[in-house]
Amino acid sequence: MFAKKVSMTLIAGTAVVLLLLTGLQSKVGAQDQGGQSPAGAWITTATSQNPPDVPPIRGYTTFTQDGSVLASDDWLADGLGHGSWVRTGNRQFAVTIQGLFFGPDGTAVARGKNRATLTSDPSSGELSGRYVFESFDLATGAPLGGGTGTVRMTRIRVEPMP
């Protein structure tokens, strides 16, 4: 009789754990909220239009539920970007990210600011849009240059272990 109670308790406990895991997986899979939030991690590619001779910039962008953004890219002189996002319409978002640029000796020399408008594609789930980039001298705040271009983001999905 005791063994039967222990077995039933283990079965019930296993069922509860499976239900909790299933609920967690549903939340993770639904993190895009039907395209109404960019919250999550993304692989990002920015393509410069002006100036036209800049190679594509690749990186990662993470949007939090509370409106914060963290971004990194493959520019060697670029640090981590920090910023904010807001929903501006149906599947549309405005984003501002700022970061520091470092000289060869590792000293911060300039501040960069990216502003973007993004739209979530309902069929692919990708984010895409256009951006404006500006850079400023860190000491004086004087404009140093900038550019414009397009950006495309693909969500990083949870992958099962092999």
C-alpha cells in the first residue's frame, strides 16, 4: 500500500512538472506577442545607403519587455549600445540606441546615436526598417558625421538540445 502511494505521488509530481514545462515553453514560443512587441534577441544586419561604401554591419540586438534595448555589432571600435524602444503603431516600433566609440588606445573618443523605425512582418516575423546614425565628439559634443541605411532583424529562437 505504501509503495502504491509513493508511485502515485511520483506520477502526480511528474505530471505537474511536465505541465509547468509545457506552460514555460508556450510563453517562450509566444514571446513575439503577434508582432506587437519586439521583445527578445535578434540577429541584426544593417546596410548603409549613405555613405554607400560601408560594408554591412552585423550584430545582435536584445529588446526587453519594459522598453530597453542592448545592442552589439562587428565594428571593432564600437562598444555595447544601450537604448529604448516604443510601439508606435500596429507592428511598428521606434528605437534609439547610443554607444561609445573607442580610439586605438582604448579611450572613448566619440558617442554614436542610432535612431530606427522598425516594422514586424506578419509572415516571417522579421523586423525591418530604416535607420539614421549620428556621431558626436565626446569632449565637445560637436557632430562628427553620420549616415542612413536599412536594417533587418531575425529572431533568435530557442533550439532543442541534440
